[in-house]
Amino acid sequence: MTDSILSERRDGICWLTLNRPQVHNAFDDALIAALTLALEQAGADPAVRAVVLSGNGSCFSAGADLNWMRGMASASEAENHADSLRLARLMRTLQYLPKPTVARVNGAAYGGGVGLVACCDIAIGVDGSKFALSEVKLGLVPAVISPYVVAAIGLRQARRLFITGEVFDAATAARIGLLHASVPAGELDEAIARQLHLLGKAGPNAQHEAKQLALRIGGADAAQAERIDEENAALIARLRVSEEGQHGLAAFLDKRAPAWVGGL
């Protein structure tokens, strides 16, 4: 696997680790491509019973990489659309992976990192974790990850967090359904091991069918998700090249407040 993703197979478990700790495991094109491929390979491998996704270092994932964001700010709407579709494919691959997935949330998750957590079947995080869907502060929206986040935390909570962009803690993440549990950092591996022990007791085929059953009854459909991804990719591409989006991205990259701050 590439340097941005570490992959290890142990006892039927595929451990995938985001491996860009120097930038808090932020997304760039290489990480998105590598993680998508790693998930597809794990999903197709009959020897893999479950996938655990985590981050190297003190963060799970800080979302978009700064250099990647600079590229998005200067790219055309068509280029931004194609870029967003690649991220959408990653999220859709994780959401509909035919194996159980566990998010080992070892630290903060922002933006797309929240999307990864929401796409996993089981999510366990450490007590000190922080979360945010802060795209509105840049004049943008969490378009690509929105179907998965809304499914995880519900419409009411999503409406609030999408429009405030506020940071929230692990206890709140557990209360609203983004995490299934929040545990002290020293107990994270034990908590993950308990979930893997439970998963190991189930029939693999029944487990696969149970996951598909839950998705289907919940209204999640892979073909429909692909159509929604196309619409959401077009939305975020349009906003990135809009006057407000360009101003918000420039302000963020220049480490200054955008013009709308303090307007209320």
C-alpha cells in the first residue's frame, strides 16, 4: 500500500490506517485514491471478515489537506466536480462495503473525517476527540458526506451542525449517534477488540445480508447514492468557484477572518 495508507491483515481483520500524521491525516488525491483501492480490495477478499479504519498519530483525520484546498481554490468548476466525485466514490465504497467496518476514532475528525466515521458500521472514539462540519465557515457545504452524516445523526442534528459549523466533543458525538461509544484513550483498543470479538461470532454471509437489510430498510441504495453523489459533487464544485466560496477559501488559507464574520 502507498505511504498515505497502511494496510495490515491479522486474523481475518484488515486494519487500514490513515498515515499522514504530519498533516493530521488530512485528505489529498493520493490518500483518497489509496484508501478507495484498499477498501475495494478488502471488500473483495474472502479472507477478510471485517475492516478497522483508524489514523496514525493523535488525529483521526482533519479533513481536506491545505495544499489540496489551494488546488481546489484555483481549479475550474469542472475540475472541482471531478475532484468531488473521487471523494464521493471513497465515501460510497466505505458505506456499502460488503464487510463489517469499524471506525477506531483515535482523535479529532473534521469535515471528510466525520464522513468516514459516519460511513462505518461501528464507530468507537476516544473521550478527547473533537468533531466539526465547519465548511460553512469557508462559504462551502459538506455536500459529498451529507447523505452519510444525516443518516448517522439524523436530520435535526445535521441541520444545526451544518449551518453553525461548530466544534463538538466526543460525548456529544456519542449522544447524537456519530459515535456508538466514547471511551478513555487507554481503553480504545480494548473497546475495538470487544466489537471484533462480537463480529467474529456471526456467520459471514448472514452478517453481509444483515448489513444490506439494515441499509435497505433504512432507505440507503447504492445506485441512488451514486446519483445523489453526482448532484452533490456539482453543488460543491459550483460553491467552490462562487464569489463567496473563493473569498472563504482565500481567507482560510491566508489565516484571516472572512468578511461575513461579525455580521450578525
